[in-house]
Amino acid sequence: MILNIFHVINTMETGEALTGLLLVYAATGSFGGYASARLYKLFGGQNIQKNAIVTSTVLSGSMLLVFLLFNVASGAIGSSATDGRSVVEITLLWGCILVSLTLLGARLGERASCIELSTDTSDTVRHIPDSRWMKYKKLSLFACGMISFGVLYVELHFLMTAIWFRHFYLGLGYMLTVTLMATIVCAECAICVCYFQLNSEDHQWWWTAFWNGSSVGGYMALFTFNYRFKQLKLVGMYSNLAYYTSMSIATICIGIVFGSIGFLSCLWFTRTIYGAIDSDDDYPLVADDEDEEVVLLTKDVSDYLGSTDTDDSQ
């Protein structure tokens, strides 16, 4: 969207938006590898090489495999399929650029210093008490996704119409604004749920934060099914296969993106609030002259109560 706004690419040209998306995704692989390595070190991971390989192959490799299977299925049912040259180019783009840049970023993240925690933590596993929070934990999953997806719904409807009915879509600036708003809303919802979770003495916030954000993908899946049966009139196996394949990929990617937003926002939130807690050594017993009278009064009351107890015992 940003490249189209600055006229670097023209999304009105057939296939140019998809080509630009693939190139940007491949070129930013180093950022993903770097962030993955640093977060892996933060949570005490030891095998960074394995983490780098998983980061560079699981999601992107799965998408490439789905694309290849779809291409084979399209040729088998007699529909138009991607030519062999484009398939080879996409495969080389994945293997030579995306994977290499991701591994390079992971190497740089391994050499970088570990993210410092704001407070010292104990290795002792703490029991999580039963509370009312556990009853509403699953409810927060649906609520966070509903609120975040509600921001995207209207603009997403126009985008789907432009894609599947081949209408012109000139509102990329609005789409960018809506995406930023949905990002902020998703982060705020995840932080609110994280606060209530910590307040209930449940310190295991990381997966809850991720699933609360990624629940947007679940609503996206429901939206695609509803759009398919109420708006589209697809005929034939190829049309349905193309729709469900592309929308499944989009749904998974949206869920991972918003799940990452929820997790990173809660990570920033927890480091910030616990970083604001100072140790007791930073506070003197008597802060200033105004508090000295309070301390002396408390001492006098304690001495008086102690003397009274002594007289009663005698």
C-alpha cells in the first residue's frame, strides 16, 4: 500500500500488486530472522540455528507448497496454470533470497545482546490460583478478535469486491489508515486483557496475548465463507479452488500478523510496568522533614501501646 501511494508500483496493472507483495516479503526476510532470534534468546532458547531454519521455511515454505499444489491441480482439471518459468522464479525467490536473508538476520540477532528484562525473575514455577479470570479467558478471545475485525470490516468488504468482481480500488490510502487503526485497537485490547490476567495472578500472558490477537484470523475465515455464499456465484471446481486457496493463505497470514501485534504490545507493556517498580533501597525511611512528624507520632503510639500492655500484665 505504501509503495502504491508513492507510485513505486501500480496496483491497477494486472499482477503487479502480487509481484510487489512477493518482492517486499522476500526483501524483508532479514528483519523477521533478526526479531525471531532476539525473542528466542529472550525466552531462553538455546538452538538458534534450528529456530532460524523454522522461521525461514515453515510459513513461507508452506505457502510455496500450497501454490505448487494449486498449480498442479489447476493443470489437472484443464484450467489455466502458472507457466514453468514463473514457478521457477518464485521458487528461486524463496530459496535464494528469502531464506538467505532470514538466516542472515537470525545470525545478526544471535550476535546482538539479549533483550533485558526490567526485573529479576525466579526459576521457581509459581502456582496460578483459580479465579474468575479463568471463566472469562475464552470470552476475551472472541471479544478481542471481534473488536479488531470490526475496524477492518467495511474496508475489507470493498477490497474483496475489487478483487473478485474486478472493480477498480483506489482507496489504498484509506486502507492504510484503517490498517493502522486496527493495529492500534488490537494492541490496546491485548494490553487490557494482559492487565486483567496479571491482576488475577496469572503470569503466563504470552500465548494468551498471541491468541487474542490472532483471533482476527478466525473472524476473517467466517467472513470469507459468508462472502462466498452471499456475494459470489462461483461455478466450477477451479473457481472454488482458487477462492478457498487464496483466502486460506490470506486468513492465516492475517492471524499471524495480528497475533504478533498482540504479543509484542503485551511484551512492551509488561516490561514498562515492571520497569517502573523501584526497589525498596530507593526509598529512605524518612523521606523529608514533613514525614518526620508522622514517623515520630507512630513511634509514640507504639511506645504508648507497649507501656499499656506492660501495666495490664502487672
